[in-house]
Amino acid sequence: MSDESILLSSLETFYNEGLITDVLDIVKRGKEATVYCCQAHPSTGTKFLAAKIYRPRQFRSFKNDAVYQEGRVILDKRLRRAVKKKTRKGRAVQFTSWVEHEFQTLNLLHAAGADVPRPIAQSGSAILMEYVGDYQLPAPMLKNVSLEPDEAHPLFDLLMGNVELWLACNIVHADLSAFNILYWKGDLKIIDFPQAVDPRLNPSAFPLLSRDIDNLCRYFARYGVHANPSGLAGELWTQFLRAEL
Ligand SMILES: Nc1ncnc2c1ncn2[C@@H]1O[C@H](COP(=O)(O)OP(=O)(O)O)[C@@H](O)[C@H]1O
Ligand SMILES: [Mg+2]
């Protein structure tokens, strides 16, 4: 089977479950995953859905896995041992855990009111979610957008509001940048959560949070948004530690 047909076979479950009726287009072939635009089944109440399919494990290369995996809990004792020993089974569990982790994180954040795509279903290495954009016109990454002068401040505030809400939900994105934010008709959706960490458990959470906020501040600086990234990160972190969020 070709790389492409392996990827597409993961969509069969969504088709069989009556969630999608067709696969229309590739939206983007990313580093770790390929995203497809699918025709949604009318019962989903929407026209299109995005299917993010992770590459088969052997073609993927999550950088620095350990930093992000720290603090993740695998309840099954035997599986935990397999992951530790990096057996075949262990590596498979670890891979599935990236996909499941992204889906669970989207569920939690969407329910909390965060600006993330609505998650619909997960199956194997694929996640089905709200599609941001129009047919053959997927929403661009914020990085490729020219904002109007009066848009920048409110959008920066919206993103910082999200970072704060996620932290209150015990989540740090940990790969936040203008690459992982989609812009559509003046609004934003934040995507790409597999590496998100739990700040209660992960000892790198504060540096990761600081880097996320720094990336946002750098991007918005070109639009005259003056912010103090280390001050903002420190303030949020203090509130988090005092359980004031
Ligand atoms: N829900 C979505 N709607 C529209 N396009 C999406 C959606 N999710 C992802 N994309 C597109 O696919 C690209 C890759 O998705 P992403 O989750 O960032 O994975 P990765 O960067 O790991 O490959 C994004 O940059 C975006 O262009
Ligand atoms: Mg991405």
C-alpha cells in the first residue's frame, strides 16, 4: 500500500460511521500529519469536516518526545513498562497516545469555550473535526495573513485569553505560534495540540508556556502590539500556582 492509501484507509471508519460521505481534497501535507477536507454527512449539521491523519509511526519524527510526554499517565502497568522499555508494543502505545491526547485536549478545550475546532471523532491515527474555511479555500495560517491595523490588538487579546483559559484547564499548548493559528473572516481557531502538556505534572511547563507567549508577542509586535512576554507569562504562572485562574 502506498503512503497515501494507508492514510486514506484511516478515514473508512468515519465513512462507515456515517460522519463523512466523501474525501474531497488534501488541505495540507504537514510534518507529522496530512489534513483532508471531507464532505460531511448531513446529520453532522455542517458541509465539510477536516480529517487530520497522522503519518504511520515509522515516517514520523516528533522532536524531543520526552519533554512533552513527561507527566502523561498510562494507567495500565504492563503498557507502562512496555513504553519504558521501548518495545514494539510500547512504541505503538506511545504513538496512539499522541493522537488520543490531541483529541482529548480538543474535547476538553472546546467544551470550556476555547477557540479550537469542534472535535467530532477519533479513530486510530485520525481525528475528525470542524473544518475552518470554505471548499477549496481552507483558512490560512495566521503567519500568512496581513491583518488590518485595528484587528491586531483584539486578536492578540483573544489569543492571550485562550492561553489563560487553557491554563485554567491545566493545559499548555507548547507549540503555539502563527503556524498553528488559522485565520478565517476576522476570527481565529487554534490547532495542533498533540504536544500539549499538563502544567501540574510536566516540569517544563513554565518554559513551554513562556515560549508560547513569546511567539505570540513577537508575531504581534509587527502590528504595534507592545507586550512584555516574560511579564505576561510570569503573571499567568503565578495565578496558576495560586489557583487564581
Ligand atoms: N480544522 C482545520 N480546518 C482547516 N484546515 C486545517 C484544520 N486543521 C489543520 N488544518 C491545516 O492543516 C495544516 C496542518 O495541521 P496541524 O494540525 O498544524 O498539523 P502538523 O503541523 O502537525 O502537520 C494546518 O497548518 C492547516 O493549514
Ligand atoms: Mg502545525
